Amino acid sequence: MAGTQSGANSHYSMKSGGWLALTGLAIILAGAFLAHFIRTSDGISVRDIRFAGADGTEMSALLYVPQNATAETPAPGILAVHGYINSRETQDGFSIEFARRGYVVLALDQTGHGYSGGPAFSNGFGGPDGLRYLRSLPMVDKTQIGLEGHSMGGWTVLAAAAAMPEDYTSMVLEGSSTGAPFAQDGSPGWPRNLALVFSRYDEFSKLMWGAGRAMDVASSPKLQSVFGTDENIVEGQIYGSIAQGNARVLYQPSTTHPGDHFSADAIGRATDWFAATLKGGRPLPATDQLWIWKEIGTGAGLIGFVMLVLGSFAVLVQLPVFAPLRAQAIPALPRRDGRWWRLFALNAAMPALLFYPAFVAAFFLLPATPFMPQAVTTQVTLWALLGAGLALLLGRFMKPDHTGANSSWPLSILIAAATAAIAYLALYLTDVLFQTDLRFWVVAIKLPSIRQWGISAIYVVPLTLGFMVTLRTLCGGMTVRTDSSLKRYVAAIFTMTGGFIVMLGLIYGLFFATGSLITDFDPLSTVIAIQFVPVLAAVAIIGIFTWQRTNSHRPGAILVGLLVTLYVVAGTATQA
């Protein structure tokens, strides 16, 4: 009877896992289809293209061509560029709305980003190459060219404007600036017909314009020199003349630096400026925007991706080859007592407390090299290893009880690799069918390039070791016997993310209340920290799910190590 019961449970687990995986795949494909439908609305075609840049560097872009743009009836063109450690899809909101208004849009991957080759920052960030390629297209009106860039993407289009000063008509800088550290100084006559969209809560106001608070950027002497005035700039007022090419205007939406990508106001300001400065577009009010539905589609795909990972693991672990991994999970603690709360406080606070020290230390002590070619991935790796090392050190004094089986290393590696392969095959399918990744705002899962697969091999072992210690504590030291499955997931999620939620809540609570960013010594890491909340929540879910089926942290830790490594490497910049 016991064998019969075990076989029935195995069959039920495989069946439920199969349904979970299929549901996840269906959500991914449905979301990708919705994204493609929105991108191609009104007869717009979207193509994934590659072209040769300076020194033969392969450049990558998405090309949006509206129905009205042909060689016989060329349309205005816009070069749209993402910011640092982003990719071409980050500009989807802008690109979709520009294309809907009749503009040919080249959404470029900067050098060292996405699928473009070369190191980051090289060849003018790829800006001159992008503008040159855009102007070469037969369906583009070469007399009506707009440039739009967010953050470092602004420096990219400024590099294009500096290299080809007569080859564009107007420009929108989103959360960006002229001048140091990476762009040519601006003046009342350069760049041509400039709109600056700089949000009231932009985290980079000191770096960009020397303003302590973004809401005070109108009084920045650096910005005033670009506008040709020594008085506070009036938001929305046009300075200079569009006809003479020296027009300037400032807009300040009520959002943050990364919020520009998710702001109908920021996107609408850009579409209005190009409507005023470029001839030949399709008139649409700024409020007529569809891009949010593309975000909803690919955002749903992120949820489907996690479901596919969980379902695939549940099916695989029931296969005969993985039978030695299957085990009834044994929680570590009989009840949630004072000891559990102390462990919770420590394990929730430690990752957040180590975040800035690890990121700053890696920035100064571990510059990018061919052996560690991605600065941000190196920062994440150091953070994970420091957290693991400190957890092991504290464990020697606290001596927490750990339950769980030491499952087979080869089988743990095999099931983790197989699960990740299934998930990334689904990602490949969405790329082939719909030319999209999975993303919602700042969180994005991209299919890695061949180069990025190789870089992942450098970082995957140390990152996996870090998560090995983390999940050993989470699953083998903090699970409670009396908890329901749901309560177990909730406890794990808040253990992993609680410190970051509190830290970001304090930082942004003060920021929105006062306009001053208390972490303005490192605004980039502050923005990066936002991603840690959803990513660590997914890590907690995967960790508990795999532990409940194996009574071991190993398969889940290896799977998480693979997924997080691929997530970070494909989504950041390569400097060496």
C-alpha cells in the first residue's frame, strides 16, 4: 500500500508540475504576443537588425518602420538610445509612441550593451554609428532627424550630434546632460533644438547638472548656460527659436530617473517636442499612448517565467533519474519563537547592510578586466560572497541547527541545468516568434548573446556559492514545522527582501519628502537596488519550492545561481 501511495503522489506531483509549467509557458507566449501586437499596431514593422559600426564593431538595434515610411515617401527618423546597464528594449515606451506618430525609429544597443559588441563607452557609445545607419535607410527623410536618449543614452546621442553636427534636426535628453563627465559642453547654440526632460525626483541631478536636488535644476548655472540665461529657467517656456535651431525647453515630470521609462508624461513630452520640431509626422495627442500594454504583456511573461521554472523542476524531479533527490522536507524549527525572529532580523538586515559597502569596494578595488569584464556583475558577486562569508562566520558563534539532506552534487547540478535550459528555451522561442524579452520597468530577463554566455561562465560559480549559503540558512535553518506552505513562502520572501524594502523605503521616503537623495554618493547603486526586491523574492520562492521536494538546499541554490548569473550578465554592460 505504501508503494501504491508513493506512486500516486509521484503521479500527482508530476501532473501538477506539468500544468504549472504549461500555464507558465502559455502566459509567456500570450504576454509576448500582446507586446508584439502593441509594437506593430497601425501597420508598424519591427525588425531585429545588426550592422557594422566603427572598427567593424557589430551593432544591434530594433528598427521600427511605420506604414507611411517608404523609399518613395520617406518619413522622419529618430535615434532612440537607452541608458547605462540597460538595452534597446528599455526604450520601448518611447519607440512605440514615436513609431505610432509616423517616425522611423532606430532603438540602439550602446556599445558593450545588449547585443552590441565592443566595450561600454567605446566609439562614442555607438551613437555616431547609430545616426549614420539611420540616415542610410531609404525610407528615412535625412532632413528630418531626431535624437533621443535617456541618461547615458543622452551622452550617446550627444556624441552623434558632435560627430555629425549637420545631420540632425532636434534632440530630447531624458534624465541626461551636456558636458562633463562624458559629453561635449552645451551652449545656447548647441545641441540643436533641445528639449530637456529632467524629472523632479531624478537621482542623478548632482552628476548631471550640479544641482543638489532635481527639483532645483532650473537654477543650475550649468543648465542656464545651455539655455543662454542667468535667471531661473521657466518650465515649459521655449527659449530661442525652433526655426533658427537654437530652441530650448525644460520639462520636469513628477517621477524618478528610472521612472522616465514608465512615465506617460515623460514620453508625451518627447513626442510633443518632435511634433514641434520635425516635419512629416502623424499628429496624435500626447495622451494617446499604448506602450503600457506592451509592459503589461512582458511583465506577465516574467511571472510566467518563474512558473515555468517551478513547474519544470517539479516534473523533472519525478523522473526516475532524479529519484535519489526526492525526499520529504523536514523543517528546522518546531515553532516561530524568539530564536527564529533573531535569525530573521539578522538574515533580512545583513544583505541590505552589505549592499553599499560591497558595491563601493568593488567599484574602487575590482575594475573591469578580461577576467572580470562586467563591473556591475562583479559588484553583485562580491556582495553575494561577502554575505555568505559573514553568514558562515556568524554561524560559528550562533551554531544554528540545520536540517536537510546533502543531495547528490551531480544530480543537483543536472536538474538545475535542465530546468534553466527549459526556461531559456522558452525565452528563445519568444525572441524568435515575437522579438521581445521579458521585462517590467527595470526588471528584465534577456536571452544572452554568445559573448554573454561566455561571461556567465566566469561569474556563475562564485554567485552560486553565495546563494548556496543563503538558501542553506533559509531552508535548512529557518523553516517552521507548523507553517502552511503559503506561510513558508511569505516568511522566506520577507527574509530575503525585508532589509532592502526597509532601506529603499527610508531612502525614497526621504527623497520624495525633501527632494534630497541621502545616497547621492552612489545614485547608480541606489537605482540598481530596486531590482533586488523582485529578484530576491523570486530566489526565495524557487528556494522553498525546490527544498519542499528534495529536503535539500543544493538543487535550488544551483538553479538560482544559474538564473541570477544569466539575468545580471545579459542585463548589464561589458567594460572589457
